[in-house]
Amino acid sequence: MQKPPLKAVPERFQVAARTLFFDKFMTGLIMIGGISIIVAVFFIFVFIGAKTLPLFRSADIEAKAVFALPDEAFIFLGIDEWREVPYFVSENADIYFVDLEMESKDYENRGTFRLPNNLPDDFVVSHISLNTITDEIRVGSEDGRFTIIDVNYRPTYPADTGRIIEPSLSILPILNIGREGHPILELRYGSRGNRRLAAAIQEVDGRTELHAVTLAQRRGLFAAGELTEDRRFDLTELMRDTPTQILISYEADSILVAYESGEVDYLFLTSTGFSLRQSFTPFEDSVEPGIVSMDFVLGDVSIVVTNSKGEMRVWSVYLDPDTSTRVFGHTKTFPALETPASYFSASRRNKAFLKGSENFASLRFMTTEDIRWEGTLPFNAVKGFITPRYDGMIFLDDSNHLHFWDLDDEHPIAGWTSYFRRIAYEGRQGEIYDWQSSGPVEFERKLSLVPLIIGTMKGTFYAMLVAVPIALLSAIYVSQFLRPSLKRVVKPTMEIMASLPSVVLGFFAALWLSPLISNAVPSVVLGITGLFAGALIIGIGWGRLPNHIRLRIPNGTEFIVVAIPAFVVGVMGWNLGVRIEDWLFLQYDADLEREVGSFRLWVVNTLGMDFETRNAFVVGFAMGFAVIPIIFTISEDALSNVPKSFQSGSLALGASRWQTAIRVILPTAAAGIFSALMIGFGRAIGETMIMVMATGNAVVQDFNPFTGMRTLSANIAVELSEAEKDGTLYRTLFLCAMILFLFTFTLNTIAEVLRQWLRKRFRAVE
């Protein structure tokens, strides 16, 4: 059957070819733009992810080289920071150096060489120990004398030969400690500026004694004088058992003494001498309380203690709130080693340490209790050492071979534990969340993101608490009740508010709004409450007036009748707040030496809460001012776009204008209003400058409205200038950005699903 011919389209309905082409072109352009945005967002996600992934990698270890050493019994080893000239200490305190780079340089072949230690012939060595962090070799003699040999390195650059690492030794004068003529079994030494302290365990007539000596060094105008003995201390009477090991921190103000029983005494030096500050048993709850080793990690604030079962625990110094003194507390428990550790080496760059015995080695990080690497070695190691730059490990095996391993562990502090779990930090009691990204080398870096996430939620909550009621009620009134001629003025004015730079709002909040609100909280609360309550009461009263009175005011201008009385009630509330503050919140002011009405002091003294000038209460108003225009504009558009027939039909059926607005218009526009709230929420959660300037940027973990906070976005802005490219802090800031990205992406996805549900739920027409 043949189809009937198509009727010709009238000329007035025909579309020009140019218009059709332009329509197709714009449709394609919009499609390409949408796809480009999706691709851009995807690549942003990939870029940020690539920056953050290295934070969660473990250490990478690779065997590099093996060197044969001279036929000598070495008991300690170390190396320079360039990893070119390691040194080895023999049982007689002879110090040998091996130039590992001699084959690649055109200068005199030094090979293996020895530097004289200048010890006298009558100095018979009874004890040697090495501080792996400072390269100080502590040497004690059979007759009670001691000295400290410090290994130093200096790079030189001779012409046409490249860099040469020149080692040297600096030796302290030989001094006596304790009883003369008796051997030193254990020796430790600490120095900090002009303060120097040495302590030794001696064997005297078959019994063990503990002695200490402080050293003094007079400084002249041009050079330092000779190091001499200052004060001597016989600490034997303070001992409760046979001591097996002692430690002295680099502060040179305390001594830790470990006993055969497994107990540890913490002796502290005061102006009158040493006193027992604390006694504790690291393995009190273990079947084997005896201590095999006790060593400091970087900073000399935490000790790593092991017993004969291979159990390993960390005890750190913290401030005891009851006594206001620094004492040790158990903070970490590491998985046990299979055998007792025979060597220990602490990193000079962070809180990592190397422990091992025979053919097993384990690299661990103290702060996070993380095992960065551990494994079985293809040889039996006598000693192990972490290179000064934390970029390698060297092992000395039982056949006098030096094994050189590369270490790639750029971010040992990073990881899930550091970012999202409570940690017991040095100097703090208990496990906490904290963020402190900078400090000296020995500082324990704190990178918990939990306080920043809490701060972000806190700032957003108070901003939305202020913005949503004002913006939403304003949008309803402007779209449904305000006179059209006035609407053409009000709406553009609100939209202009959105263009105000956030730095201006932050400056305004920090310098003017913050002091004003913080010093008049009751007045602010009662003033705002009075303003809203006055408007509500007058509005209800206006609605109950006879029609012949209400009709005298043109529709859309009723706010004039409400605004002035409401403002008056608000002013009355402000003044009432001053009276109430003087009446209910009387507190003694130490500066004025009299009682004054102060809500701020009442919060601190009575409620026990903190009160800061730059706080979340202030942020609520400042951030609310930035968010209100966004929520208002989009909500007003959604409400105004509801078909007028809905409003007319509702009014025709006898509903009031307010009933029509709440029960008909508002549900119909629910999807658009929800979008407005989500966009406003996104603005609040990503705001930076207002948060930086108006909050004090303190790391606070509570929802107290009178304290500040630090948000993820503000943290990025503040810390980025101090972050080394591709360093741990640098990548952690990218992790902050990733969390913000994922949070807003997830929230927007959920919001879009809810928006579509609301759109179907309250749709008016099919």
C-alpha cells in the first residue's frame, strides 16, 4: 500500500537552514562542554590521587653492594651523611675508615685507613658504646677514667678531583669518674649547650656502684676553654638493685637506670643534686620482666625497651597533671621479635629505628607503631645502622663484610594510623588527635586530619544555622509576597552581596564583628531573638486585624508595618541583654579587682569551657553573610518559577496567601530549594579566607560555639607556603583536598538523588 504524500509545511512555519545549523552546532557545543567538564573533574581526581598515594606506601629496601673489611674485630659502625666513608670501632677503641668512593675519583688512593685516637698507653679500655645519632664514641677504662671521641666529617672540593669527604676525630680530655682504679662497666654521656653530664657503672670490690659527674667549660673572649670536672655524684645509695644499663638524654639533666629486676629509675638533676623522680617497670605484666636493651629514639624523649622474649615497648615522657613534672608513661607496644635484639640504631631524621639480631632485621616507626619493613637477611648481622639521611641501611656481618642497602621511605609518618587514629604523642598523656606539622628535627610531627574534619563540620554547621532560616524565609517572602516593583530592587541587591570578596568579609569579621559579638553575646542573642519574635507577633496581629484596615496597605508593602516595630523590639532585646549580663553573669575580674557582669568570664569560670574572641559564633554570622545570597537567589528562582496557575487555583479555593505559599508553592519548588541548600553548603564547606581570618585557626576538636577551629580548606591555605614540594606535608595537603573533593562529590551525588526524588514526589503536572 502506497503512503499518502506528505503535506507541504506552510512557509510561516519553516525554519531557516542557518537557524537549524546554529541549533545543531550549539547542541553539540553544549554536549562537548559537559563531557569536557566530566573529563576535567576526572583528571583532577586522578591528579590529586597520584599526589596522595605515596603517603600510604611502605618502605622499599634493595641490596646495593658488599665490601670486605680489614681483618679486625669491629663492634660498632657508622657512616657520613653522603654514604661514602663509613667508620668502624674495634674493641680497643681503634677507629678505621673505609673510602667507598675511591675507585670513582682521581685522587690519592686512601682505601682503608685509621685515625689515631690519641689514648695514652696506660688507658686500658673496659667499655665502649656508640651514640648512633651523634656519632659520639664513649670509652671507659679499667682504672675509672673516661673520654668521648666524636667522629666528624667535612666535605672538601679539591681542583679536578670532585668532592672528598675528610673524616676527623675530636677527643675530650680524659677525666675520672667515680672511684679511681676500678673498671667502668657502662658509660653514658649527654651534652646540651654548656651543660654536660656523664654517668658510669663501676665494679668496686665485687659490688656495683653508680657515679656521675657534671663537666664545665669556661669560655673566653675568642675561644672555649678546657673542659674540666664540675660536680661529682655518688648515686649508689639511690640504687635499689644491681644496675645493668644507664641512659642520659641530650639535655644532660637526667639519668635512667635499668636494674636486673626489670625496674627502671628516673633520676633527675637539680641544683642540690640528683633525686628519684619516678620508678617504673616496663614489662610488669610480662612473664619476663627483665630488660635486655633500653635505647633512646631521636629527641631522647622516648625509650625503646626490649626483654629476653623479644617483646618491645616504648615509654615516653609526658607532663603529669597531678605533680606538674615530666615522667615516663607506656605509650606504644610493638610486635615481639623472634629473638632478643642484639643491635639498635635510631634515625637522625625522624622517629624510626632499626632493631634486629642474627639474620632478622626490622625497621619500625615509633610514632605510629608501624613496621616500615622487616625481613630475613641473607647473612648474620652483628650490627646494623640507619644512614644519617634515612636513605639506606648498612649491616656488618659475622665474617667482617659490610652490606649496603638502599632505603626508600619518604613518608614514614604518613598512613591511616597517623591521619585517622588516636595516637599517644610524646609530651601528651593518653591517645589524642592532633595537628602540628612543623618543628625542630627531633619534634614528633602530628598530622591527624580528624581535628580538621571536625573543624570543617563545625564551621559549616554554624554558617548554615545562621544562613538557612534567613535566606529561605527571605526567598519565600520576596517571591510570594513582596511587591514586584520592590522585588526588582531587592533581588539584584542580594545578588550583589554574593560578589563581595571573602577576604573582605573575613577582614570585617576579624577586626569589627569579632570583638563586638564576643563582648556582647547576651545582647546579640536577645537582639536577634527580639527582632524575629517582634516580627512574628506583629505579623500575627496584623493578620487578625479587620480587612478594611489591612486593605489600606497595598499588597507587598506590609513589611513596612512590621519592620519598624520589629526593629524596636530588637533594640529593646539588645539593651535587655546588657541588663541581664550585669544581673545573671556576675564574675570577679582580676584586672579590675571587682565583680562585673561578664558572660565571657561566666562561660570560662562556671561552665569550664573555653572562650576565644575569634570563634564559631562569629564565623556563623560572617559565613552566613557569604552563603545567604546564594541560597536566597536560587530558592527565590525556584519559588518564582512555580506556575502562577497553582497560586491562583489555591487562592480561588479559599486558601490564604501564607497557606498557598507553604502548602502549595514550597513543596512544588522543593527540588530547587534543596539544590540551593546544597550549593550553599558547598560554599560554606569550601570557604577559606573567612575561616583563616575569623577563627584564630586553632586546632580544636569540639562544637563549642565560643572556640575557633581549623578547617581543611584553611589548613591548605595556611600550610602550603611551608610545605616542601613532594614532601610529607605537601602530599598531606593534597590529601586534605582529596577529602574535600570526595566529601562534596559524595554529598552532591546524594543531593542529586534526593532532588530527583523530591521532584517526582512533588511534581504538579505529568
